[in-house]
Amino acid sequence: MSPSPILELVGLHKAYGSLSVLRGIDLRVWPGEMVCVIGPSGSGKSSMLRCCNRLEESTGGQVVVDGVDITRADVDINTVRQHIGMVFQQFNLYPHLTALGNVALALRKVQGKSKAEAETLAMAALERVGLVDKARVYPAQLSGGQAQRVGIARAIVLEPKLILFDEPTSALDPETVGEVLKVMRQLRETGMTMLVVTHEMGFARAAADRVIFMDGGVIVEEGVPAAVFGAPQHERTKAFLARYHAAE
Amino acid sequence: MSDFERFIHTFFNLEVAARYWPDILSGLGVTAGIGLLVAVSGLALGVALAVLRAMQIRPLSLLIIAFADILRALPPLVLMIIFFFAFPLIGMPMNAFTTVWLTLTLVLAAYAEESMWGGILALPRGQSEAARSTGLTWWQTMTAVILPQAFRIAVPPLTNRVIAISKNVALGSVVALSEVLNNAQSASSLSANPTPLTMAAFAYLLLFLPVMLAARRLERRWQWKV
Ligand SMILES: Nc1ncnc2c1ncn2[C@@H]1O[C@H](COP(=O)(O)OP(=O)(O)OP(=O)(O)O)[C@@H](O)[C@H]1O
Ligand SMILES: [Mg+2]
């Protein structure tokens, strides 16, 4: 029996009014894979990611998560979302809760766990991102890198099948980017399936199993990092990477 | 009599105070009681309306906006008179206590709805997106993530509003409510001396200073907001 993909996008379309931003995306993400998505601003990377847990509603095609088309009307999206973590560019931590409270909230509200059980699990998740000592601290007192690691803990505590990352390091000071990328690498080693939109080309090249280059609402090119970065086939990919190198 | 003695005799007349303090005290009880009830029911109704508005059902939102605008535009005195004198004509007589309570509850609810709505709007979209992405329902997101933050934002304006509206209990004198200022006024005309009004002033301080202090403490405790 061949393994089935955790995530499969089939002919995915998304339009905001008359503006068509995803124009037929086909993508499979396999168990344990880390797929990095790169591409110019406005190419539809965030839109694609947000269609995967229906923070945006797609306007055509299918989003199949673990064999279930979650765009169907009879799907209970709140149940599905427990299995799809999301990490945001702006962290989006709840400022009125401690780091522990942030991580424990969904355990309590969605999974109905007791306070003690939720806190034990939340502590374990904070441990995995190296922030046990910040458990009782409020987000305002965390550095950007620490805040984002709490964001990752909040996603992994639900033991999702897939985690979506939308530019997780773009809002960080350069000094703290490394600690977040390190946590993501460790996650990958534990076999977590990850779909990561990123501008960190070095990270994508070193850590991704596969790289997707998007432009104009379509996937222009995909392949192993060495291929996409080392020998891009399409003009648009070459131009994008050249611009990137020039900027660096 | 020196000027100072005359001043004391006029505003701090112990004889008058001894005679009328029970009236002032019972008036204070009425004012405090209605004020407290209004604070509870007005805030609860205001929060409920803000939550309903957040459901973004257009006709419902328009109704709530109309309610909030009309109740904030009308002087509470006018509402009180309408309730007290007009409702009996349609077979719904109201006593003075109910009239004042209902009027001020509706007015406070209108202001509280606007403050809470402002607090809800002030929150970044990412807050509800983060909560929903972990599987929380709309309602769970509202109660666990949105309202606690919106409430903290709304506390300073809400405190001011609760105090301002509780002072409006004094308007109840038009419907003959025996609240503290009404009683003080009667007492000072009976005794031809303003000492009861001085006592009323102290009664108000006794009532509202603790409220203000409590609100300050709450605001300080919620300093996590940067
Ligand atoms: N809610 C929205 N309403 C209308 N248009 C939108 C909305 N969200 C995104 N867009 C538009 O859709 C297009 C794709 O946006 P998207 O955020 O998916 O791009 P992106 O690849 O993530 O870009 P970036 O690298 O800047 O984050 C852009 O033209 C953007 O202006
Ligand atoms: Mg984006």
C-alpha cells in the first residue's frame, strides 16, 4: 500500500471579488515532508496556505486533508482545524494569557481537557520549543523569537497532522531568526509534516524536502532544493532568485 | 458671629445634620442600590448587544446601532418621563424605582455597547484567526479571546460611564424617587439650611470614590497591554 498524502490541493482556485489570486494549484504534501513555498509578494502564497484550513474559502477545486475534502459543506471545520496547526507571521499570541495559557487554551476549550492535564501537555510543548522557563510570562515580555516559539508550541500541542507556517520569521529581528528556524528543523526531525511559506532562502535550501516556486497564482516550478535553487528551469524562477541574490 | 462661624453654621450645621441624617442615609441606600443594579444590568445588556453586533447579521446590527444612537442622543430625563407617564396609558404602569432602573439600564447599555464594540474592533484580525485555527468555535473565540481583551480596552470609558449614569439616579426626583439628592433637597428646604446638601455631597464621595479606586486598580493589573 502506498502512503497517501496528508494534504492534497486539486485545481485550487481563489478569487477576491474579481481578483483571481490562485488559478489552479495542484500540490501534494506527503507524511513527514517539509515543503517550502517561495515566490514574489502577491503571488498568492498566503492565500494558498489559508485555504488549507479555510481561514479563506476557496472558490474552486479541492483541499483534501488526510483523505477528506474539507471544502465540502458537511465537514465540521472546527474538528478538522485541530489537525492542522498554523503559525503566523505576527505570532498572534493572546496578550491576556501567559505563554502557558496560550498553549493550553485549545486543549481546554476544544478538547475539553482538565486544567491540570492541559497544563501538563502545554508544558511539554513549551519544553519542545525550549521555553519552559517562560511558561508564566505574558507575551508582551517575550522577545520576537520567543513569542514565535510559543506560537509553534500552540500549534504542536494539538498533535496536528500538518502545520502551516506563513512567513514565521519575517517579523523577527535578524538575531532571533535562527532560534525559530532551529525549532522548525527539530520539528522536521520528529517527522512533522510542514508547509512553510518563507523568504529564508538559505533555510529552504538547507532544510526543505521540496521547494515550490509560485508566481501569479500558479506553481511555476517545484523540485528538490538543489534543483530549484541550483538549476532553475523557468525564466520566472531564475529572475526571482536572481533578484533575491542581488538583494542579499 | 464671625464669617467663619456663619459658614460653619450654614453648611455644616450639626443640629440640622442630626435631624436629617436618616433621610440622607436612606436616600444613599436607594441611590447606591439602583446604581449597582443599573451597573450590572446595563453592562450585561451592553456586552450582549456588542456580541450580537459582532455576528454581523446586517438587519440586527442596524437595529443595535439605531438603539445605541437613539439612547445616547436622548436626555435620560425625557426617557424617564416617557416611561413613567406614558406607559401607564398603554396599561403598563411603572413605579419610580422601576422607571429609573429601566431608563438608566438602557442608557448605560447603549454606551457600553459602543465601548465594547470599539474594543472588539481594536483587536487585530489575527487574534480570532489564531483561535479559530486551533479549532475554537466562533462562540469560544468570542468568550475566551475577544471579549476579555475588548473588556480591558473598554474599562476606562466604562468606568466613567457607570459613574456618570449612576449620578443620573438623581433625575429620579421627577418621578418622586426618594434618592439621596431628592431627600437632601427636601430636607434643606424644610430646615432652610443647605447642610443636607453638604451631606449629600459627602454621600456621593462615599459612593463613587471606591468605584474609581477599584477601576484604577483593575487598569493597573492589566498592564500587560503594551
Ligand atoms: N482579503 C483580501 N481581499 C482582497 N484581496 C486580497 C486579500 N488578501 C490578499 N489579497 C490579494 O491577493 C493577492 C495575493 O495575496 P497573498 O497575500 O496571498 O500573497 P503572498 O504571496 O502571500 O504575498 P506576500 O509575500 O506579500 O505575503 C494580492 O494581490 C493581495 O493584494
Ligand atoms: Mg503572504
